[in-house]
Amino acid sequence: MSSNVSLFKYGLFLLLPLSFIGTLGAQHPLSLSDAIQLGLENNYQIQISELQKDIAANNNDWAVAGRYPTINLTLNSNNNYRNSSNPGSVLRESNTVNTGITPGIQANWTLFDGYRVQITKEQLESRELLSEGNIKVAVENNIQVIIQAYYNALIQQEQLEVLAEILILSRDRVEYQELRKEFGQSSTFDILQTQDAYLNDSTNYIVQLNTLSTALRNLKLSMGVDDSAASYTLTDTLSAEVPTYEFNALQEQMLNNNRQLSVQYLNRDLASINTRLQEATMKPTVQVQTGINYDIALSLGEQQFSFDPMPQELPGIAAKTLTGFVNFTASYPIFDAGVRRTRIENAQIEEMVAQLNINDLKRQLDTQLENTLATYNTQKQLVEVTGQLVNNARRNLEIAEERFRGGLINSFDYRSIQLSYINASQQRLNATFNLKNTETELVKLIGGLVR
């Protein structure tokens, strides 16, 4: 009776976590490409970069650069009160209120400013290209995070399957020892040993179950999924295909397509444009101003002349004047205590700094590429070795199972072989995960994550 209760307890303990993991993510199949697509749609940094790109695109216009004239509608109001007294003048006394309004339209147009308009337009175009480059960098970083999170979840899922396999074997050992005890062929000590092994495997299984749940939550975070109830089934598998890369070919692609390097090139172009803008301040400026003003003036009050003792009221008749004008203005800077020259020198220094940043980044990328490729090649070998190690450990476990049931080895030896299989599987999964991460880093270095 106690034996049946024990079997039921251990069987139920195993069934619960297995049934729980069987329902994880059953509602939404998720491939790696689907995860990337979903992550790109939900990533806030990408959305911010896209909005900033829209701003740069709006600014990339000849009007913003200053190519076209500005036209203003003007309206001036002129009001004053005047009281004068001069006995020696023909107009002895005057007490008047003058009011008037002057509507007009004026246009200002810069005809020449040292080609600053054209240079500014180039600057706006480069800023738009830079904003596009920033989007690609944000997309690239997000894709890398999603790939790593997806493969990590796959690794944890496979590790859980390995532990589930071991847990089933441990349960079978408990049942086998319980059965042997009924026939007097097993001692309490043997049963306790198998039960301890089963409990340890159960503990590892439960911990790994939580690790997988954490990996899936991290995957949802990388995809920007806020729904805590959303669950996914990972449909991709860890590919056994391991491509071979050649350093010179990778280096050429990296120098042509690396996103960080492309952004630095754009920063250098902007620094060069800024130098030309500062140099343009040394050239003359020619502007034209044209417009029309229509003046309406009205005077009210009274005046007294020397030849007429009686004050005369002003008739209140409005005076109207139409004025048109076209004016040219030319200016040439002569002296500003060296301010413009200093700005030009600073711009040239910034241009040299931008070039040095490119040289430094190239050096860093070359070293990073060389180290990453060396690590990748080493990890390829580790995957091959650990794969053979797992195959040997699995075969050894099968043989040990047969020998254990035949009484040729004890429970300690069998448990040692079980642990060797677990360790070998963990090594293979770790090596595979590291290889995938390194390969992703290689592809990112050569600009292959974003087309």
C-alpha cells in the first residue's frame, strides 16, 4: 500500500510541471522572423528615430535653406498730438491731433551670400541621411537583442527537455526499486538513493522551468509586447548548419556596410559642410528689398494765423500717399577682431576630429572583427566536440540503464552517468548559444542585420 502511495506521489509530482510546460505559448506560434517583425513595430527607440527622421526630411527644403524671398504684409499706425505757439510766425498757434494708417507689402531677397544657401541645403540633406542612419542603427540593435532573446529561450526550452528526460528516467528507477523491494531484492537504502536522485532532478526541473519562463518574458520585452497574458510557442529550431567565414571578405563588407562607420562618415561630411559655411562668412552679401506703402493721414484741430484773429478749424480731410520702392544693399565684412577666422579654424579642427574618429573606429572594428571571428571558429569546434560528447553520453546512459536493470552496476555508478549526460547536454547547449550570439555579432559587424 505504501509503495502505491509513493508511486502516485512521485507520478503526480512529475505530471504537474510537465502538463504546465505543455500549455506554455500554445496560443501563438512564433518564429524568429515573426519575433523580429513584431519587435520592430513595437520598439519605442525606432519610433523616436523615425519621427526625428521626419523632422529632418521636413527641414530638407530649399525654403528652409533660404533660397526664396520673404514677403511680409505690414500695417503701421501713426498717432500724435501737437500744440505749438509762435507769435513771430505766420502760424501763430496750432492745436492738432494727427492720426494715420499705413498698410504695405514688402519683399526681401538675398541675391548672393557666399553660396551659403547651397551649402545649407547640402547640410540639411546630410542631416536627413544621418537620421536615416540612426534608424538603421536602432533597428540593428533591436534585431540583435531579439535574436539573442529568442535563441536563449530556445536553449532553455531544450535544456528543460533534457531535464524532463532525466526526470522520467529517475522516476522509472524509483518504480523499479519499489518493485524490487516487494520481491525482497532491494533495500531501503537503495530506494532512498533513487528517491534522492529523483527529488534532485525534480528540483532542477522546476528551477529550469522558471528559467524558461523568465527567458520567454525577456523575449516579450525585447519584442515590446506589454500583454502579460500573451504566450508563445517557439517554432524555430537551433540550426545545425554552421557557415564558414573568411576574414578578408568580412573586412571588406564591414568597411562598406557597417552602420556605425556609415554614421561616422556622415558626421565627417557634416563637419566639412560646416567648414564651408564658416568660410562663406568671409564673402560679401547682396540683398534686394522692394515694396509698396499706402499712407492715409488725417489731421483734426484748429490753427490761428497772424493775418486772421479768429482760429480756423481744420477740415478733417484725409491725405493719401502711395509709395513704391526697390532698394539694393551690399555688405562686405572688413573687420571683426578675427572672430570669423577663429570659427573657420575651429570648424577645420572639428573636421579633423571627425576623420580621426573614423580612423579610430576602423581600428576598433578590425580588432573586434578579428577577435569575433576567432571566437566563432573556436565555438564551431566546441559545438562539434560537445555534440559528440552528448552522443557518447546518451549511448553510455542507455547502456548503463540496461546494466543497472541487470544488476551489473550500482545506483551510484548509474547516477554518475546520468549527471555526465546532463553536463554534456548543458555544455552543448551553451556552446550552441554562444555560437549563435557570436554569429549574430559577426553579421552585425558587416552590416548584414539590416538590408
